[in-house]
Amino acid sequence: MKSLFFGGVHPEGRKELSADAPLTAMALPARLAVPLRQHIGAPCKPLVAVGDAVRMGQKIGDGEGLCVPVHAPVSGVVEAIEDRPHPSGGACPAIVIKNDFLDTPDPAVRPAANPDQLTPDELITILHDAGLAGMGGAAFPTDVKARTGMGRTETLILNACECEPYITADDALLRARPGDVLRGLALLARILDPKRIVVGMEDNKPEAAGQVKEALKDYPNVELKLLPTRYPQGAEKQLIQAVTGRQVPSGGLPKDAGCAVFNAATAYAACRAVYEGMPLIERVVTVTGEGVNQPRNLAVRVGTSFQEVVAAAGGLADDVWKVLSGGPMMGVAQGDLSVPVTKAVNAVVCLSSAQNGESDDPVCIRCGKCLEVCPIRLEPLYLYRFANAGDLDALKRLHLTDCIECGCCAYACPGKVPLVEGFRKGKLALKEGAK
């Protein structure tokens, strides 16, 4: 079959480790550390002080500009506001809440009045106030994406591909709550008024596809498009091309191709925000890998530590090589399991030494495989060399900022050159140079 987008790879899925695990609510921890940076844009500023009593769903941090608020995931008392390690690396301020295990809801947590009569602007306000950010990993504020797509969206796509190996969080969500996901998609459609609405899903999720197909009987204007499994099909630009045949221009956004893409978990959060009044304080996390004893799909409150999430999956196995936030292609290795689950963390992947594919002596053999698999049609080897040389002009000329850091080039490289690591350094240098 002809590929629906250029490049890409077929890594071993390993989804069978957790695919059959039902969606289960994780027991609440005694303390939760809620980071004030959980989205692309300006971090929040705390709205509470140490010693304050808070209720579940209460807004505890907010800011101006490109920012969405954060909320208390449980009721209890603010024990500290301090820098804590962050799963994306480094540290950031977090609000530490001592759980009283009562889950007393904040008065603001209530369903919207007349939800079916809400205007697009009113819906966008609810999404913002609920703290929604893209839950597929990008963490871009959902209200901003929805507003910028108004009047420019011909095709609305629900991203249910979940192409990254090991991860089954969206799969579990769609098997357990397909109606609520589609209800959230319908809300987004009311904002964007598209001509076409598509659920894009890879064909390696037959049970979830069956559940969605059944639920779509109530949504005759929504189509399910099953796509041949290929990584990184869940990336926005590749999914748009696979569904519509259109290409997002270099430096452009989905709206420039007349499309808008929202993750399945984001649509579910939108449903809860409108019909329950519940802000984004919980998400589905896959805890999996050969390095964990009982792979599971868990509904986890934001602010729960990786250590407690791993413990809920039976703890680490004896032979653990690396623990990732996210999957093995784009995930970030963790050096401290006290890091908290954020809105963007869809998986905690624990790998054993058998999955160690790194090399002590990486070397380029000029095979050209990185060129063949890059879905953006970049030149990874030259980007890597110019990034290491600090040649910012060359990095701009070769469109480094178009790189989506999918890891296809590094996966295909027989010399085990750490290409993506170099690209990240180059992007940081470009950002610093712009300043």
C-alpha cells in the first residue's frame, strides 16, 4: 500500500504489555506536587499561600498571555510552594498539597448551564478556565488553538493514532469512554464549524475501533478513518496528510492547511469541563515496559509522583535500564522518580537493559537512512553537524525548526548517532541567538 506520508518507521509496538489492561482509577497519594508550568507559554503564578485550605478543582495558579490555569487535584492544605523536578527536565515551582482524602469539590465545579446552547466564545472560555492543554504531548493551550481555528477549519481531526510504541492510554480511554470522547469532539466542532469531522485511528486498535464505531451511531456526521500503522502518524502534520492529503507548509500550522487536530484525551477533558464542570486535574497514564512488574492503564491525578505511579503498577523489576516520561521515541529519561505527572504525561515507560540500544562509540557511516525516514524531508546528518558546530545560519537555512523530534532518524541510524539530542541543542542555540 502506498504510504500516506513521506518517511516514517515501523518500530516494534510492544503495546501488548498493557493493551489488555482495563482503565483503572489509581489510589490517591498523601501528597501531590502540582507544577505551575504544564503548558506551552507563560508559567502560572500561585494564587494560594502555604497553609491555605484548598478544595478539589479550585484554581490555584494562573497567569497572563499564553497561559492556562492549574487546579487543585484533591482537597487538603497547601504544604509548600517550592521548586520541584519537572518531567521535561530541570525544575519549576510547584504547589505541594497535603491530601485530606475527602475530595471536597470547589463550588466552581459544576456543570455549565444549558450546555447545548453555549456559544463558541462561551465554550472557549470554559476550556480556558478548566485549564485544558493538548494532552497528546504538545501541551498547547486548547482554547487558543480553538480560537485561532475559528473560520479557518474545513476538517476537524480527532487524533486517536497513539503511534508511539508501548503507550495505550488513548486506546484504554476510547475502549472505556468512547461516548464522552465523541461528545467532547462535538463541542470542539461547535466552536470550529468544520465541513468534515474525522476520527483518525491506526488499525492496531481493533477493540477501541469497534467501540468508537458503535458510539458513532449517535454522530452520523463523524467518520472513522482507520490508517495503516506507521510511526509518526500521530504527529499533526503527518496525520493531516494521511487524512486529507494536504501538507502543512514549512513553518506553518494546521490551520494553514484548513485543519485542526485535537487529541482524544483533550476531547474527553473538554466533555468533562462542560458537562461536569471538572477542570483538568486527572488524566490516563500508561505505566508499562519490561522494567515494571504489572503494566497498567491508570487514571491519575495531576501532581502524583512517578514513584507512586510505578508502585501502583507493581513496582520496578530488577533489571531496569531507564524510566521515561512518554514513549521510547520521543520520551524524556528521568533521573528522579519524584517528578509529578502533568497534563502532558501520557506514559511512564520503564525499560530493561535488553532495550538498551545506545552506543559508546556513535559514528556516521553515510548510509543515508536518516534521509529516507525523516517525515519532514529534512537532512538530519547535516543538521546534527551544524548544531554541534554552532552554525546558526546553516541551521536556519536547513529548517531545523521544522523538526518535530520524532526520533525516526535516530531509530534508523545503524551508527547510533544521537541525532535528536543534537537537534534540541541546535534549537536552543537558535532561540538564544534570537534573543
